[in-house]
Amino acid sequence: MRYVDRTEAGYRIAADVAAVLPQPKGDVQEPIFLGIPRGGVIVAAALAAALSAELEVALARKIGAPHNPELAIGAVGETGDAIFDTALVERLGVAGDYLERATDRERFELQRRLVRYRGDRPPPDIGGRVVAVVDDGIATGATLRATLGSIRAQRPKWLGCVVPVGPADSVRRIADEVDAMVCPLQPKWFWAVGEWYESFSQTTDEEVVTVLTEAWSRW
């Protein structure tokens, strides 16, 4: 099983997501999907379209390992708080001054992207809402965990996590932190998210802004 691209993945897993979402009634509002830029926004946009839900952006920045920036050893969420995979940090022998510099750099980039994606638009009020955080896949899960921590601090009524693909151990760790976890594809042998998509080209800032602008115009 592979996905054609991020949009197809969002539409393909929509039924799985719908099955776990609380049904709107009483004080339960329609769900809001928060996509993690860049690729997660594309998946979230397809889900929001398929399920007639609201789309927003949730920002976190991965903190990469020295000499291997694609390997996440931690992440920074929108609140500016950082989390680290302490076991991995210790195993790699990452110095404290590196962690400090890398964290500051990613905080700066996160704020830049907030302005780029939202402009003057205020962040969504998700207190008491049904919220699902969406990414295009997970490896270590550090970026997702940082995002979920930021969202949880805003006290949603229900918090879920949706990814099309990820390794079972990372999925289990994140599942313990949310009300529901949807990850239909959990391959036994996992090397990178992109190998499970036929097309996994880099999503640009411009694409993210376009998708968000179109979604916001409908709400």
C-alpha cells in the first residue's frame, strides 16, 4: 500500500478519521483540522474538504541532530516550548550548547512562518473544540509531540492525531497522548515517510498559503 500523493492520502483516510470523531451535538462543535506545515497542511486540507470541516495551521519545528538535520532529536511548538528525545540526545552525545543554538534558530523560523502563513489572521480559538492535528507522516514523532503539547495547553474538548503513515512504535507513543490516533499504514520496515508516497515533492510556502487562503474563504 502506497499513497499517490498527500491529497490522495487525505481523501483515502477520511473514512477512518470520521469513524473516531465525536459527533456534533449539544456543545460539541464541528471539528477543526490543524495541519502541520508544510506537507501536513495538504493532507489536512483534503480531510477538511472530505468531511466539511474547518482547516487551520499548527506550527512546530523539528530540531535536527548534528550532521544529520533530518533526524529529529526534538522540536519546538507554537508556545516556544521545546521537547527532546532525551534517550536519543544522550545516545548521540549532543552537547547542550548545540541544543540551545538549534532551539533558538527553530523558534525564530517558527515565528517567521507564523507571519508567512497567517499574516494578520489571529490564531484559532480551539478551547472546547474537537481538534485533530494532521501531518503527512511521522518518523520519531518529535514534531508531532511538540505540536500536540502546544494544542493541549489550549484545552480542546477532544484532541486527536492523524497521519497516513508511521512506524508502529512512534504511533503507540503518540496514541498515549491523545484521545484518538489514526494511522492506517504502519509498515514493519520503515525508513522514511516519503517512500510510502508515489509523489512526495517538497511542499512550498506558497502552496501552503494558497491552500489555507482558499479554505478560509469558505469559512
